[in-house]
Amino acid sequence: MPTISFMADEDLKFMRLALELAKKAELKDEVPVGAVIVQDGEVIGRGMNTSIGDHDPTSHAEINAIREAAKLIKNYRLKDCSIYVTLEPCAMCVGAIQHARIGKLSMALRTPRRVLAEAWLISLVSKKLTIMQKLWVAS
Ligand SMILES: [Zn+2]
């Protein structure tokens, strides 16, 4: 069972970066979701939703960030990495996070109550889960 905690200041720094990516996606008329992958305190992958522009239903922020990170470190496993996502990941992205062996998932939530609604997700992801209440809401 993963440990669940609220985000520390360092987590917030990466989540703000993910939120910037979400805003960028919104400006391109994409679904406003951003994701950042961090290893040893450094950002190794950034992603935002590009499904509409790419004509690709799999181009979610998390998938794009995972692809970038995996290419950078030349490894399909992202062990000892964390992913910061501005929204609860969908089933496809949960699967990808699991396949990549990402150890920590940090996500912004629409409301803290969503933690309970996302219990199925929490049981799927490994080790650690940190949460924050959403800082920014798409208009
Ligand atoms: Zn997704």
C-alpha cells in the first residue's frame, strides 16, 4: 500500500511547472493538463496534452512526459523518478506510469475528497503518492 501525504515545498515547485505546461496546452486549445518527471531533483521530462494537434488519442501530458524522460535517460524504466500531474491520471496514463515503474506520483486534485474517489488509482501506483488541492482551474 502506498504512503499518501500532502506535498512538500519541493513538490510544489515541480507542480507549478506542470501547471505552466497545462496553461500552455490550454492556449493551444488542448485539454489543459501538464506533467513533469523528476529524477534526483532534476526535471527530465515535460509533457502537456497534445492529442488534438497530434491527432493522437494517446498524446496525454503524462505519456508525452514519460516519452521525453525515457528517451533522455535511454531507459524504458523510470525507476527512482517522480511524476507530477495537474489532474488525476486517466486509466491509460496510470498504466503507463506503472509500466515505467515510476515510484512516486504527485497530483493536483479538484478537491481533497477526490482522494477517496481515486482509491482504485492509489492502489495501482507504487510506493508514494502526494497530493495537493488544485491551484489553478481551467476556465
Ligand atoms: Zn491520460
